[in-house]
Amino acid sequence: MVAIRQAIDTNTEEFLTFTLGTETYGIEILKVQEIRSFEPATKIANTPDFIKGVINLRGNIVPILDLRIRFKLAEVAYNDFTVVIILNLDQRTIGIVVDSVSDVLALNPDQISPVPDLVASIDTKYLLGLATKDEQMLILLNIEQLMSSQEMALVDASDNATQ
Amino acid sequence: MAIDLSQFYQVFFEESKEHLQAFEQLLLNINVKNPDDNQLNAIFRAAHSIKGGSATFGFSDITAVTHVLESLLDKLRKKELVLQTEMIDVCLQTADVIKAQLQGHVDGQPANASIADAVSKKLMLFNGQAVSQNSNASNTELDDGFGFFDHAVTADNKTNQDDDFGLFEPLAIANKPKINKPAKPEKIAENRRAAKAMDRRSSDRLATDGIAENSSIRVDVGKVDQLINLIGELVITEAMLMQSLSDLPANILENMSTSISQLTRNTRDLQEAIMSVRMMPISNLFVRFPRLVRDLAGQLKKEVQLITLGEETELDKVLIEKIADPLTHLIRNSLDHGIESPKQRKALGKPEGGTIILSAMHQGGNIMIEVADDGVGLNSALIIEKAKQRGIAIPSSITDDSLWEIICQPGFSTAKNVTDISGRGVGMDVVNRNITEMGGQIQVMSNAGKGCTFSIQLPLTLAIVDGMIVSLGENLYVIPLNAIIETIQPQLDQLKSMTGGGNMVLTRDEYIPIIAMHLAFNTPTQITDLCKGMLVIVESHGKKAALFLDDLVGQQQVVIKNLETNFRKVNGISAATILGSGKVALIIDVPAMIKIGQNISAQTKTPVAASLHAAHGY
């Protein structure tokens, strides 16, 4: 009995789920620092439109990305319910804007299925897998990979040299 | 010449440890099948920095190993060799050897030379025949001789602590002759005598040190940094208070404003006091160089005199540490490439001995450090030829600045032979990058045949800057005050539209190009008429530009927050700060802006010039 529980404990991972348009996504909860309501950010010149700018997070300068714009969702509104998930990735703190945060789910590897090649807006290499929640598809993002990719415009070539 | 390098050993050990760590990490992360150029360059630079440092301090056993290591890495970098997993293994072993050697010097018990030889041989196997046996042979010689003497040197250091100015000399001289076998009796005797003399003198010194010790304390730099951070927060809070003052009713306002202006004064005093804790005279750094120059000059068979000026100039300790490597590079470069051999100099009618002048001075809110030599100057023909070979774009008009830009390309070198000293083409790009990272600038003035001067301009501190807050559209920006010459609201007759594109403003009998910030930053704003906004005239590298903005908001000290910690470098922006309102404002990178301005000047023509034409009634 104890052995079984240990096995579960070591294998299950918790995911924070959020929605972007009609789709539900999940990210590893250990990467999440906090969840905040959206506040206007200071725009940075000549950056892609999905980079909303930078905010002051208790003295730290933190960039904010709107994943809804990045994934080309039709409707992008900023209201009291718009949520920013602050992520802690490999020494970087960044915020992502999503429609809403739904739940924390514990999944074990059996529940995660591999990704077919046809998920539209995101390259499959940024996905950990798919899962099902309340008969709805849950897309598990490899947020670390996604955010350090060139397409997110968060890193530039010279960064690689200095790190 | 009384130089005491031992007080910097600690810094070198720490720096080298960091470099080694980076070196290992990079090696471990590299993709063997498809190595990234940037990573290869970074690995090479780490090894190169260790070599440079060890040569400066005379730890020749480390220099010997890193030189072989570097040769291999250089070939990898230039794609002359293909990276193999075995190479990484050997490189990591080499890192371990260097670590052991470093530890050896820390403990005063030099590492066994045989392990260094073993890895050197392994490295050379990969390197092919290029590195011949003779360098191997000389390595061992050096190792033996120096290994022994370093022992003695470090042992003496322990008794003397830091303050053995002038005491070091006898040993340094005793070290000079290269000897093959460590156990030459007369040398040992000489050393013993010297050591005895030092012991005696150092005990005298200790007595006087006892008094001095009471008036100073050693504090961990981390604690001072924490104080500076806290002061930064205090400055922000104070700005917040100032901002909310205006909302108060008149009777309270009066009392409050007197006490807040008192607070402002106190904060500023406190800040200056804490900053001064971190300030150190640059002599701490300059004292490292005479030895370097002497050794190198001896090696190159050149006669060189080093003159240092302005050693009492104070700057931030962090900056002193960071500027050390770039300065070392520049001085090595001047010695190797700048100063000619005595024969050549005689033929040119110059004194046989060359001179390198190293100077530091305050200039406004900045510090200027110059390395000037009376050598050949930059060989523009050779530089351009090499640039063509490497496929680097060459600007139509060749100025010192454009030559400098070419020199700063990674891997660029005009040296015919790769030597222990320089010529590999690392260096200048690193120098430039390091200095830019510090918020400084480097300029070169070359006078063909007469000499070359490198001027480094650095801010006094990295933590806080006096800034002018300006508005553009709905955003606020900060322009460092020391870059601003003046701000004007131009009259129509001061504005000139250029046929080639762009606008100029005539002020104080000078035409200055206008950079429309709303176009450069692609920000919508109401004010596009040049006469309705503000022109902030800024200067960098001797070039001026007028930044066209909506309005001036005020002058304030701002705490510099790095934008790259969580984001990346943004062209035209040097850093960010937090204003009194708690909002983030971006700090404008003036040198970059002037560069951007040159590129977009053609585009600025349409809208701004249109308003100019409209105003003229065209």
C-alpha cells in the first residue's frame, strides 16, 4: 500500500490549466510563481505585438506576453477577469496573459497521450502531450521550451553567447 | 618599480574559478554533432581570459597549459578541426588540472607538473603536428622553475599579509632567470636571504599596521550591494512621496513639503555616502600593469616605459574589477602591435624606447581611462584588406570609428603570427562588449606612424543615474543627464530639411540631425510638428543628435534595473527603471539612438518634413 502510494507520488505531476479562446491548456505547476490580474504594461519599442511590455513586479522588471495574440485568437479583450500567470523559468521571470485560469490537475503518465502532428497553432515540439479532462481535450505545453524559442522574441542570439 | 601583485591574486583566483566554471558548463552543454559558434567562441574566450590573467600574475604553469588548450579551441572555433566527444573529455580534464594548479597557488603548494604535461600532450594529439615538441619542452622547463619559486613567493606572502609594498622586489628579481633545475643551491640561498629580509621588514610593518587597522573594517561586498539596493528603493519611495504631495490641501502641503525636501537632501547624502564606500582609487588596478609591461616587453625584446597618470581617480569597485580585463587586453595590444622594435623605431627617427601612457580622469559624471602609445598606429590598409578577406562589409569612408568597428568583429586579427601575447583576434570584440555592458564607450584615435590612443568612457557607478524624464505619446522615457547638452523648443527658422532625407536643427552655429523618436520607436503621438515638441540635444562619441520628443517632465535620479535579466537587449534602450508612480520607464541608450538615427534619417523625411513644409506654406 505504502509502496503504491509512493509510486503515485513520484509519477504524478500537477498541471495548472488555463483557457485560451475555446481550448484548454496545461502547464507544469512548478513553473508557476503566481497569478495576477492584468495591469497595463510599459510598451517596448519595436517588439512584436504579443509582447505587451514590461511591468514592475515588486522591484523586478518583468516582460508580459499575451499568448492570445501569439496564438492568433480572434477576440482579445482586457478586463477585470484577464489573468497574468507569472512564470519562473530557468532564472527568468516572465508573465503570460491568458483568458482565465481554471484548475490544478494531477496527472500520471498513463493519462498523458503523445501528440498527433496536427495541432494547429503551436509547433508540436513545444507540447508535452495531450490529456482529457471532463471529456475535453487538455493541451499540455512545454512552457520552458516555448518561452525560450526564438519565435517568442524573448531571447536574442547574443544571449546564447553570454550564458 | 615596487609593485605588489599579491594583493590581486585573490581576485585572479576568483575570476579564474568563474571562468573555469563557465568553461565546464559550456563544454557540458555543447552539442557535439552540431556545435553552436557562439558557444565555441564563449568556451575559447573563457580559456583565453584565464591565460591572460595567469600571464599577468606570472603563474606560468597555468599559462602553459591554457595556451595549448587555447590552440585546440581556436582550431575548433575556426572549423579547422571537428569537435569530438573525446576532445570535450580532455578539455574537462584540462579544466581539472587548471583548477588543481590554481588551488596549488592558493595553498602555496604548486601542483605536480606531470599532470599538466599529461593533459598538454593529450591536447596536442588532437592538435596534430602544429604544436611542436619544443613548446612542450619549454613548458616543462617553466613549470619546474616557476613551480619551485612560486612556492617561495606564496609562502612569504602569508607572513606579510597584503601590505608588502616594496618588499616584493627582491624575490621578483630572483625569479627572473629561467632555470632548468629547481635545486640550484645559490638561488635557494638568495631566496632565503630575501625571505629573511622580508620577514624582518614585515614585522616592522605589522607594528604600524596595528594602528591603521582600527580605522578601517573589512566588509563583505554583498552587504554594501544590499545597502545600495535599499537606497535605490528609498529613492523610488521618495519620488512617490513627492508625487503624491500635489494632491494635499494647501495647509498640510506647506509643512509636508519642507519636511520632504529635508528627506530628499538626507536621501541624497546617504546615497552619496554609501556610494563612496564602494569607490576605490584606480591605483588598485593600475599597479598591476608595470609588471605586465615589463615582462611582455622583455619577451618581445622591446623597450617600453609605462607611465601612469591620475591614479587617485576613484570609481566603483565593481567597475574596477570589470575594467581590468579589457585594460589588460588594450595594453598587451599596444605592446605587441603598437610599439615597434627598437630597430624600427630608430629607423623612423623615434626614440628607441616606446612609451605607453595609462591615465584616468574625471570628466563630468564619467571617468575617462586612456591607453596611449607612441607606436605605429592603426594600419588601415591592412585592416581593410583583412576585413575584405573575412567578408566584412567596409564602409565607403574610412574613419577611426569605422576601423574600430571592423577590429571589434569577433575573431578579427591582423597579426601574422599567433603568439602567446596576442594575435588570435579575441580581445577587441571582448573589450568592446565588456565596456558596452558596463554602460561605457570606447573610442580610438589613431595617428599613422605616431601612435594610437584608446579612450574608455565609463559611468562612475552602475547603480543609479541622473536622468531627464521625457514624454512620448503615453509613455515616459529617461535620458541620462550626462548625455544631454541642452534642450530646445525650436523656432521654424532653425529647422532645415535635407534633400537626402531627414531634418536638421541649427543651434549655436551647428547643424544637428533630428531623430524623431515617435518614428524610431514606432509610437503614436499627438505631437508630430517639430515646433510644438521638444528637441533634446544629446552627444556620444563626439557625435550629436537632437531627439524629438513630446515634452520634458522633470529631472530625477533613477535606479537602473537591468532589462536583460528577464527579457533581452532592446536596440535603443539601455535599461529600465521604476518611477515614483510605480510604473516602469525605459532608459534611452543615447549612443545606440544616434546610430539608429543615421539609419532611419531617410525615413523620417516624409511626415516630419511634411509638417515643416506645411508650416512654410508650401
